[in-house]
Amino acid sequence: DGGITQSPKYLFRKEGQNVTLSCEQNLNHDAMYWYRQDPGQGLRLIYYSQIVNDFQKGDIAEGYSVSREKKESFPLTVTSAQKNPTAFYLCASKRGLVNYGYTFGSGTRLTVV
Amino acid sequence: GNSVTQMEGPVTLSEEAFLTINCTYTATGYPSLFWYVQYPGEGLQLLLKATKADDKGSNKGFEATYRKETTSFHLEKGSVQVSDSAVYFCALSDEGPNNDMRFGAGTRLTVKP
């Protein structure tokens, strides 16, 4: 079955370290997105990519970086510049120009220790 | 810019009670509207959607009608079950190729037996 796979499900990072969250999809979707979710809050857009080798900043891109070298993959790096990285991170994808809604992965919970 | 406002939770109901979760939106164009559901520790799942005014989205007993005159998309279910306990997100997305999804803050629903 097609879907989005995020790994790992739980991730612990020491302060000052960079960490990369994986997001892979086999849905042949063109667009991919990264959101951050904090307890009791909605989703905030970090980065998105409409096509391979192109991506745009969302509302809270500072302290994060992404790449889109393959259609299937959209990894997110949380850098040491992100001051409050502990959160639940969600990856999503969307098929082309048609607005069918997003397909989400199951998320990665990042904790800074 | 586009935004979504949904009723604050948490909402606690008894099994078989009627559910309404209010959602209103602000948008410059003609967005598509969505309801997503999130179970504990998981990503979001698309529950239902409506793409134009007066459309009614429905799924698993949940319904919502796109009301352009009141800029609303309230979620309703006639008889909730314990298994409906989750967080519900209202969202909108503009038409066009560079759209991205805007989410409300989420409403936590707990259904007690």
C-alpha cells in the first residue's frame, strides 16, 4: 500500500547537535510539506516543496533546512540554531495541482535532552 | 492572509450525544475546506472535504457544509462513539498550484461510555 513513512518515530537530541528527520513517500505525489505541532496547538508550516530540487520557506523556517533531491524523499534537518526544537514533526504530501487534501505520515517526536 | 478559527476545546460528550465543532475561515479567494482527525501519537487523517460553496462533505457519520455566506464549515455527527475520541482539525487550502494548507488549532474530543 502507498503511503508516507517518517522515521524515526522518537528521536532524542543533545543541545547543539543537528538532527535529520526522514520522510519518504511512494504515492508519486509532487508536493511535500513539513509541519511542526506543539502541545495544544495547530500545525505550523516549516518548509514545502512543489517539485524536485525546489523548496520554499514556510512560516517558521528559521533553524531548519530541507532538501528535495528525489521526488520520493524530503528530509528535514533541525539545526542547532533552532532554539526550541522539542516538538512533534509531521510530513505530508499532495498530488499535483488537484486539491484532494494532504496525506500525512505518522510523525516524529523530537526531544532535546 | 488565509486563516482558520475553530472552537476551543476540550469537548467532552457522552456516547450517542450530538457533536458540533465550529469552524470559521478567512480567505481572499475560493478555498477548499477540510476536516482532519488525529488519534494519539499519530499523523492526521483526512476525514472529509468540500471544494465549493454549499457542498457537503461526509464520511463515517460526520458531515460539514461549506457555507460561503457565513464563512463556516462546522463539523457535525448525530451520535458519537467512544472510538471518535481524537483531535479534530479544520483546514483550508487555496486553489492553484502553489497552495498550502492552513490549519486551525484543533479541538480535542473525548467521548465517555
